[in-house]
Amino acid sequence: MKRILIGLFTVFVGLSYAQEKKNLVKPNYQLAAKFSPAKLRTMIFSTEVKPNYINRGEKFWYEYSTSAGKKWYIVDPVAKKKSELFDNADMAAKVTAIVKNPFDAQHLPLQNLRFVDNSDHLIRFEVQSTKDTVKSKEEIKKLTNKKDTLKKKLFHFEYNILSKELKEISDTTKEKATPFWATFSPDTSRIYYAKNYNIYWMDYKKLP
């Protein structure tokens, strides 16, 4: 009798284990990858506005991305006016003519856009092209593989938002990039930033 009970118990435990194993949920890594930060950025686009104040004044500019592409705006709070910094289609045509790579109004790869110091109508930015160019001597010195001397050419531009004139400039005229993590006060004398769920500020002095 004991043997029969032990046998039945063994069968019951075995069936329970098999059923439990069958009900185990297997990890779905492909599904999780669809919700990675990189994938979500292509679907959510911009969710906030970060003002970039222009030369210690009240005016500021910002960029905003939607499913229709990225646009850049300039805001005058005193006049209660907001407008596009430039026409995307016109800018795409001008950049294409210089870089010789096709760009359209929806996909404008402008990098490091900023206003020129002491000007409220001149902006500068860079555009990466598909053309190869030789790296500088300083860049080659840092390389482990000294034969890797080519890189994609980076074009530097200056645009006049009043005359709508775009011109290529030397890379020696570019300014130092401002800290990407910082939000400036309107007069750019202070930097505000968040850390550990608290807000801090610090004095800011731009180096010459």
C-alpha cells in the first residue's frame, strides 16, 4: 500500500512540475528591444521645450521634433511672437547646393546650432557629409591605427536670418560648445541643472 501511495505521489509531483514548467513565461527580448530608449525616440519625438536665450536678452530659440521632422523656432516674449528660425525647404536647398549631398525639409541634419556672440540674426551650425577628408595631424596622433586617416567631412555654416544668406565658413571660426546638460539664465550668467531630483545653480563665465 505504501509503495502505491509513494508511486502516486511521485506521479503527482512529476505532473505538477511539468505543468509548472509549461506555464513558465519565456523572456521575449525582441519585444523588449522595441521599447528601448533608442527605438522610443523615433516614435515619441520631442516632449519638452528647452529655451536657448540669445546673447543675454529676452529672446530665445528652441528646436522641436515631430513625425513631420525637426523645426527650429525663435520666440520674442515681449512682443508675444513666435516664428520659424528659417524655412526648412529653403535651408535644405541651400545646404544641398554647397555640400553636394541631397537633403530635404523633413530631414535636416543640422548640428550644434547657436547664435553668434553679440548678434541676434547670425547663426552657425555644422552638417556632416558623405565625403571623405583627411584627418588633422592632432587627430592622427591620437589614433592607434595610423592608417585610419580618413573621416567624413564636416561642413561649417553661417546663416543670416534677415537676408536669408547661407555661407560656408572655416572650422577655425567655430565657438566652443556650451555644456549640453546645462540650462542658462537669460543673461547667461548662471547655469541651472538637475541632479538626484534636486535643482542646482552655478555661476558661468565663458572663457575667451
